Amino acid sequence: MKKVFLSHSSRDKAFARKLASELQANGVQVWIDEAEIRVGDSLIKKISLAIDDADFIAVVLSNESVNSEWVMSELKMAMTKELSDCKVRILPILKEKCEIPLFLRDKLYADFTNPENFDVPLEQLFRVLDISKPTAYSKQPPTSLGLVVSHEEARGAVAPADIHSFGEPVMTLEGFDDVRIIDRDKNKTYKPDDAKALYNVYLKLSQYPPSEWVEYFDAERQFPRHTMWRRAWIEGNCVVVHCVPDEIAKYHLKDLKQDVQNANAQYREYLKKVAQQEAKHNHLEREEQRSLDRALDDLKF
């Protein structure tokens, strides 16, 4: 039985529980802190022993975890163990696009950034863990989306619902429809910290926004506009706001809609510039080809 230490931020608890459940159902022994640490235990000692005993260390990468001192400490212990054993032990799990720690950038990632596409990267993880037991996921046809990808691909990936595989040209201006907030997602909404009244409230978007669009949205959210300002980010086809649910209608929905509109406008400007650059590039190529043709046509033999 393979043993996996699952390193994650407390704010990613719901995702970690789901992943642990899937792994345990397929014969993997998972160490997850809430199940293993009891009152009075030494955290550092328990975690150190668990990492030392594990066959693999799966780290859930998110905007929260890469800024978590605990997760980084666990990763450093895992890296030390990996180097001493000379074996590949750390399995990066990309929950959302984020700034990857420098010492993990040469590794491949299981891409779980699309919440609607959980099964395919899970099967990829099974293969790495050498789980030969047949699962329902193995019946699915292969796809270019949700596979294990590099750090560079993960940061520049086009969102799955855009029907683009990684590395394809950017979306055209004509093909882009404005992103809109269209509904709430009660099934995904959860409270990351039981001791607080704040929830991660998921609001559905009309599509999976491209990565450049997400960057514009993130920029809109950087600077608070009023005292009730809350943190918000994009996950898959949802915008997530960390708040008390009663605040949404009163304070946040209007702001979020405005941020989405601003991101749409900036993304359209970006697409215009891309189109102009491509037209200029094509013009220069044609001119260069004409010059070459003229030079060759003038040759006398």
C-alpha cells in the first residue's frame, strides 16, 4: 500500500479532503493532519515522522498554500528527504494558478485547476502512484486538458472551456464573449475556518475565462474601494469571494460585476493589440517574401 503525505493549507481543506477520499478509496494510505494529529501531539514531530514514513508527498498548490509557513516548512522537509533518498517523492497538485515556489518549478504538475475536470488529473496521479486497480476514471477517453503539465504551461494555460489545448494561439477578438456572473454555486461554497463567520462563496461565470482575463480581474481586486472590501479570486468557471454570505447582495455583487466588466474591457483591448501585432507581423513577412522573390527573379544565369 502506497503512503502519501498530503500537504495543504487549511483554506484548501475541502479540496484536500476530496482528494484524500479518492486516494483512500483506491488503496492509498493518506496522511492528512486533521485525521492524524491529536490534542497534545507535537506538530513538528508528528509531521516529520509522517514525511519520513511516506512514499510520496503530495502538496496542494494554491494562492493560500504558497504563502503558508506551515506548508513551506513541510515542503522543505520533503525536499531534504527527496535529496537524501535520490527518489522523486514530491507530487505538486495544482489546485489553482499561483506563483510556484522556485524549488518546484522543474517538476511536473497534476493540473486540477478546472473543478469540472477532476477525474482526468486524478487518473494521472494514480499512474504516478502505480495504482493498477481499475477505476471508473480509466474508461474515460484521453484528453489534452487536465493532464500533468509543466510550470510554464500551467501559468500560461488557456482555460479548459475555451476548447483550446495548452500552447494554442490566443483567442480572437471576434471569438470572445464577455464573461458574466450568472448564478451562485451552493455545492462548492464552504466555510474554510469553522471558528470564523467567513465563507468562500462561489459565483458561477458564463464561461471559463482565459488566463490573461484572470490577470486583469486580479488587478482590479488589488486595491480596496471601501471598508467592506473582501478578497475575491477566480477558480475555474467561478469567482470566489471570501465573506459573510449576507454581505454579498448588500456590498459585493455590484463590485464583482464591475470588476468583471472592467476585466472584459481590458481583455478586449489586449486582444486588439494582439491582432494588430499579428497583422503587422504578417505584413512584414509578406514584404520580406516579396523582396526575396524579386532578388531571386533578378538573377541571370
